[in-house]
Amino acid sequence: MKAFWSNFALPLVAGGPLQVSRPIWPKTFAKMVAQPPHQFGASSILAAIMKHRWAIGRRLWPGFGPPAVDETTARLAVATHNLLSLGHPSMQTASARVRDSVIGFSLELAKLGPPPTATAALERHTMLSRMGELERDEHDLHSWLGTRSFVGGPPPKRLTFWPKLRKVQVTHQKRNWLRELGVPNDARPLWEALGEANPLMEALDPSRLDPPVSWDHLFAVLRFPLLARAVSAHLVEQGLAVVAEPLAVALFVHAAAKEGSRPTATSDAVVFGIAFLAHMFWLHVTTGAPGEPGPALAALLAAASDEPWLVLPADVRAAPPSAGLTEPFLTRVYALRLAVRENSTFASEAHATVAQAKKNSQFAVLLFDQ
């Protein structure tokens, strides 16, 4: 158990090489959560994990306190480890029964559901925030006997003796786990459960392809005002044209769903999404960030430009004109109308989304106000 926390969980949080071993089974997990850390010599390791998680959380919210290393921490760590182990060559040749058993147990661990509080959302994210950075070391050994692949480390030295005689050549590459290797097909429910448990991972990186950005997940974390502000500020720093486009397109899809077909398929949820994207553009304008919105966001803001309650935060609307908070922003929003007239891409989707939002004109005043 100490090896798991030191060789996998700690580098998962802090960065650096991590070791993925055989899957962890229920009996081992039960011992892991039942025994106090000092009984297996992991107190200092868990303290280091807490320290790094605390630093990650404070980058998003300075008031974030030291996170607990509790059963939820263990569930996320073990479920993630087992997900990664399923992609290892040794597990790819395992029987379907063994793989199904690993996935079934890991899915039980990962099914925590959406975070109930902003603190819980941050605590979960601090365990998994580096998932997108994970890379796999791969070595291919070419010789007169053919080619063999080694994952996680170089080939044994005995196989590289007499390189000229045996025509030995070793090639090495690093491949991003998420973007290049991808989630095994049979493990997709596990990956989706981890995403539901940690929606901040998706909210902070909406331009990634897997999983596709979904407002069903985003609402679970953006409903907390302090996290909505933190996420919007982070995304604006990444560049509006890159991160706002997938969010706007995903909102068009969400707004097209039949009212009530899902818990978040409501007009007030669409209002929330428009207000959030407008808030991002307001931050973009107010901070003087370079660049213009892409066609999807431009079309959405242009369609909503006649509705100040949709595009302006409530505190900004309430500010006196002398404060100068609204004029530069609204000038830019109105200018988008001309651009959209010349390029009508997404215009119909944007108008349909705003029409859906107008069914509820009271919800937006709550966004970012707490």
C-alpha cells in the first residue's frame, strides 16, 4: 500500500514518473481505507500529497483549505490507477472476465456522482488535475529476431548485448495517454464516471476531445459562484477563441434538447450558459485581452445583444454609468452584429438558443452574485 501512495498517487498529484502496476482489487482497497497511514509507513507520503493538492486548489481559489486524504481520495486514486492499468499491454491480453471484473469494481469506486459542494469539487479535482498531462514511455526493440515493445521502461540490458552483431536498435517515444492512446472501449463507462465525479476537469479544458464538452457536466460545478468565477477567469487566460467555441457549440446542442428530457434540459439552464459565456467575454473586454470571439460565440452574443439581463452580470447592470463598466462591453457586443451579418455561420442555432432562454427572464440575476 505504501508503494501505491508513493509510486502512483503522489506523482499523479505532484507530477513526475508514476508506476502503474497490476489492478488493485477489493480486498487491497478495503485494507487501504481501514488502516491508519502510520501503520503502513505512509504518513509522510500522504502529507506530501495533501500539500501538493492544497497548492493546486489555491491556484483556483485562494481560500481553499488543506484537503482531506479520506476514502474519496482513495476511491479516485484506485479507480484512476485501474483505468490506466487496463491500457497496459499485459492487461490487454487478459480475458474478458478479468477485465470486466476490474472495470466493474473500479466503476463502483468512481461512481461518486457530482460534487455536493464547491469544496468537494475542488478536493476531487486536486487528485485528478494532471490527467491530461499523463504520458506513457514506450520502447521498441528491433533486432534480427523481430520487434518487441516495452512499456514504462527500457528493454532489459541482456536483450541489447552485441548490438552490431544482432542488429539491435532501440527507439523511444512518449505518447500522451488521453490524446494519443485514448481510453479503452470497454473502460469508457469508468472514464465517464470519473468525469462526472470531477466536472472541474472538463470545465477547465473544454477544447479537449474526450470526453466531448457537455453542459450537463458543467452545470454540476459552475452552479457554485466562486468556481464559476474561477473557471471563467482561467479560460479567458487560455484564449477566448480557443476555449469559448466548443462551449458555445455545446450550448447550442444543449438548448436543442426537449424541455425536461434531462434534469438540466431547462430554459434556466440555457440562461445560465449564455450568461456564463457573456461573462467570459466581459472579462475578455475588461482586461484588454487580445483577439476576437469565434463565430459560434459571436453569433450567440449578437443574438442576445438586445437582452442586457442575459449578457451583463447583475452587479455590472446595477453600477452607475459613471463607473464605465458597461459601455465598452456593449459597444463590442453590438459590433458583433455586423460581423455576424457578414458571416451567418451559427446564426440560426444562436437565435434558437436565445429564444429558449427567453422563456425564463428571472434566472440570470443569480449568476456570479454570491
